[in-house]
Amino acid sequence: MTPSTISRHMVAWAQAAPMALVFLAFFLVPLALVVMVSFWDYNDYAMIPTFSGRGYTESFEGCLTRLPEACTMLKTYGQTLKFCAMVWAITLVVGFTVAYFLAFHVKSVTWQIALSLVCTIPFWTSNVIRMIAWIPLLGRNGLINKTLVGLHIVDKPIEWLLYSQFSVVLALVHLFTFFMVIPIFNSMIRIDKSLIEAAYDAGASGWQTLWTVIVPLCKPGIVIGSIFVVTIVMGDFVTIGVMGGQQIASAGKVVETHLNALQFPVAAANAVILLGVTLMIIAAMSKLVDVRKEL
Amino acid sequence: MSDVTEKTTGLSRRSLLKGAAGVAGIAAGSGAITGFPYVMSSEPKVLRYLGTAVNEGDDIAKKCFADTGIKIEYITATTDDVTKRVITQPNSFDVLDTEYFSLKKLIPSGNILPLDARKIKEFDNITPVFTKGELPNGKKIGGQGTAPWKVLYLESETSKTFATKPTEWITLIPTVYNADTLGIRPDLIKRPINSWAELLNPEFKGKAALLNIPSIGIMDAAMVVEATGQYKYADKGNMTKAEIDLTMKILTEAKKAGQFRAFWKDFNESVNLMASGETVIQSMWSPAVTKVRSMGIPCTFQPLKEGYRSWASGFCVSKGVSGPKLDWAYEFVNWFLSGWAGAYLNRQGYYSAVLSTARANMEPYEWAYWMEGKPAEKDILSPTGALLEKAGSLRDGGSYDDRMGNVACWNAVMDENDYMVRKWNEFIAS
């Protein structure tokens, strides 16, 4: 190796170092600690640093013995995955539509930026405010129920508008569609307009152009957006808790309950399980589309 | 939770900036170095006060500063987060204000220190509710659960064992306590409610709520189970596994039948649920009922024939507190018991630990309304001056003796807590 290639190597390492160090200090080390703690024992008030599988055995309690009835773990993940699937499907359709509008119908870049920013409005307020704000709209005596009863469409207020699976999905979609819009929009504006013209010239209908030209070219954006939405919904417990009236289980809520009871090793074990499940989903999605190749 | 973290960082950043005495001062202040020459003596007297929002009124901090020169910096967290913080960050606070039921977890951790009863001026005047488990008139109070008198004394300053006989080492110097029951919307229920059984009455399907703290939620459920005559517990605050199973089964059936609208954890959540009519019957705290009423919405803190579920909290200090800071802590606790704060708490519907000093700081008509259960002679105002009750009204549940005398159990942490938490998760997932 010549001195110049060595120094070039050094420069490359130096350039990668800041990110690597941040990654190490704020991701790998904490993650290793969580995995370590998940194998500790505990008592009422403290963690005991001796090896124990108790965190896991208690988390999976009844999963074999109580068959065919589902154990807490299975029911919880069943519920969480159901939310994941529903929110993913809805945010994908809504997000794709919004991104399509932004990329192909809004001509000026200024308006594209301005309208993208509008998508962030749901993030301008805190969860607590948001929760309180839904009551006057969806509540038993809320705007929607008052209107429906007033118009004699229903006899009595609809109960499932609030503190239900419906309200959870509604709030999650309201919040996270943004994460679908931006990556898909990003993919769409890179599409060479001449491809669409070519499709048109070749006699493709609007739907054919969408399905055979635009959607395939948006795949990386769709996958990235999907990864965002799925990982956030998998780990969410605040929105599910608040909008579900704290009566709907989620993987994150189980972690929270154990943390509040100072059972850190069980909480850590649940966090590791959640991480495992989420990674498997992401691996499956990346199998479908090789994001790196497509970019 | 994010709320708390933000406040925490804000606080340490603030104290860092303020640390005129530099690193040494901060280290000494946080108690990291004990016996280090104290260099902050010219600094203002500051105590970091960790607790729930219950006692943390800005007015109290202001008055305390005016009277004693001690500046109180509040660190506000939910009940669970207070406990978590004591266990994980004992050096992040000086004075702790917490509930007696969490002592079973906090004392063995060694992260908090008891206070010396001999340095508390009004200690002998503290209500016998705490010291003997009886009313000032001698009537015994229900002691199921973690009743304060069971965990009031330690065998020595550093002991981790609760003493069965009085000692000078007090785990928590009592500050405030109350008897909790169900809050109801009389205008929507339109009939008398007099039993805990009503909480799970299908008549209120989709309109009931529970407190989302497992150890307390399960006790409310136990009150219902006993009220409906399905089972009689030896100790509702310390159930066996079989009793936990039974209680959770009944709760699960109610949940599946759609009995509950929501579970609440935060004061404002409970107020919103009730004020909006989402719920008409739910476990509640006295000032939350007052707040709903002050919005012009009828709400009653309904006395029930099976009695109240009570709670109590008090002061101790972090193990990192010593030297002048410990003296300030005693000064602060003594100030707190000297009457002004007690009167402030009484006017919110809570009870103060030293009744005599609080009484001296209240108008006779206020005392008659809040403590003696008599009709209000004049309009009753909140500590901030808002109108709470018109002249002539009566306090829900009546006098101090009527309310505290009917306590059935105290907020608790069970021996089978670990099992109960797993069962609670199962209940939520069902």
C-alpha cells in the first residue's frame, strides 16, 4: 500500500467515526444493556444481577400449558399486529394518494413544500391535548353523535366512536400517514416524466400507467414508508392507551406496566421480544424489495 | 412519562447553570460527595421536592419561601414514576413526598432516609389516624392494605425493617390523606347510589371507569366483590393468588361485557371523563370531583355503605441529603405542619396531618364545613378564591369522623404483586 492509500483509508475511517460512535453509544450499548438486564432476576424493588430466564418464562406464561386458549403474549401480539396491518393498509392508500397529488398535480415546488408541511399538523400538539381534543368530537355527547342524533340517523349516540379499536386506528392513521407520504413523494418526484409520456404514447390508460409504471418505481418509497409505520405502530403504547381508554393491549403497554411495577428484567425481556418480532417483519418486507438496489 | 423526563433535564440544566459554586457545589448538592466542605452557604436554600401533583401547589412553594427562605423546586411525576425515580435516581431529589403503600418497595432499597420524630415540633399533635390507627375520638379505623401505622416506624435510622412499636425514626412524616370513594353524576344516574356494587352494575354498561393503577384498581374491584357478597377477603390489600384470580375473573367478565368506558391515570383525565358524560360512575379523587363541580356540572363524591378506600402520603429525604440540606428539610417539614399548608390542603377537600394547626389557619365556618360536616354558613371558596359551594351546602360524606371513621382499606402493594401485575396484563389483553 502506498502512503496515499493509507491516508485515504484513515480519512474514510475518520469520516465514518462520528456516526459510528453515536451509533455505538446511543444504540448498541443501550441495546446490549437491555438484553443483559432481560436475563437478570428481580425482587419487589430491585434488579438482581444473576442469570435468570424468569423475565422470559413469566412473559410466555401459559403459552403452552393453556393451549388451545391463547396466552397473554399471543393475545397482545395478535392485537398489535392487527393494528399494524390495518394502519399500514390505510396509511398506504391515503399516503400514496396524497403523495401522488403532491408530485403530479401540484406544479410549483413552493406549493409542494408548503403542502408537505401541512401534513405535519397532527404533530403540533401533545398526546394529552390530542386525547382531550377527541372527546368533544367523537364522545358520547360529541359533535358527531349530536349531529347524527339530531338528524335522526341514529336513535342514541354511537358508543364505538371513542375508546375503541376504531378510535385507535383513526388516531394512528391521523398521526402516521405523514411517514408514508414523504418517502413515497420522494420516490415519485424522481420518476422521469418522459416515462409517463412514453406510457401514454404507447396507449396505456391512466390505471395502466399507475399500476405498471408509477407503482413499481415507487416501491422503495413504499417499503421505507411501510417500515416507518410498522415499527412505530408496533412500539406504540401512548396512542393505543389514550385512544383505547387503556383497555386495549399492546406490546408497549405490557412493557410499561412492568416498568411501573419496577419489574425491569421482565420489561427488558418484553422489549427484546418486541424488537425480535419487529425485526422479523422488517426483514420480510426488505425481502420483497431490495431497497438499496432500488435507490 | 416523557413529561417527567423533560422536567428532569430541565431541572438539572437549570441547577447546572445556577451552580455558581461550580462543580463542587453541584456534587455536594446532589450528595455525591458526603462530608465535602459545603460551599453553597451563601446560596439560597433550595430543596428539590419530588412528588405527585397532589401537594405541589405553587402557592405553597411561594408561602414557604416567604416564611422560611427555602426555595422549593417541584419535580412532578405520576405515583408510579415517583417510585421508579426513587429506585433509579435517588440523587435527583432532596425531599420525597410519597404514599405509604410504596414504602414496601422504597425502604428495602435503602435509597431514602427516615426523619427523626424528635426534630418534628408538632409530631405529638399528628392525628392518631397515623400513629395508632384510630380517630381523635378513639374509634378504630379499618386497617386492610398498607395502613400507615403499619409502616410508620423503622427500627433505626438505617434499618430496613418496620418497627412494630413506636420509635423515633419515622418513615414518612404524614402530610395529607383522604378517604376515596366513587364519584358519580347524580343528574345522569337519577337514583340514589349507596354501594360499591354499583360500579359493576350492568345498568351503567359503558359508563364506568377504573383507576389505571393495577394495585389500586384491583382493590376497587375487591370492594365490589365484597359488596355483591361474592367473596369476603381476609385483606383486600394483600390477596392470595386464588383471590387475585377470582377478582380478576370478575373484572375480566365486566370488561368483556363492555362495562368500562376507559381507565384513567391522570387527574385531568378523570375530570374530563366525568365532565363530558363519558362516564357516570368511576373511582375518583376528591379534588377532581370538586373540579367537575366548579365547571357547573353536578358530581357527587358518593359515600358508600361498605366504606372508603383510603390513602396517605408524607415526607422523607433522599439518602444523599445531609448537613445543612438536612436541616432545611426539617425546617421545611416543620413549616409544612405548622398550619398554613394544612389549611390549604383542607380547603381542597384533603385532610392535613396536624389538625390543630390547620384549624388555627382556617375560618370557623370553613372548619365547620370541611371538617365537621355542617352546612356552609357562607360561600365556600377554594384556596385560589374560586367559588366551590354556595352557602347552605353540605360536604359529601359529612364530617372528618364520618369519613375517616368509615375507611375499609388502604392503598397497598401486595406480597403477590408480581403475580398480580401479570394477571393485570392478562386482563387488559382479554
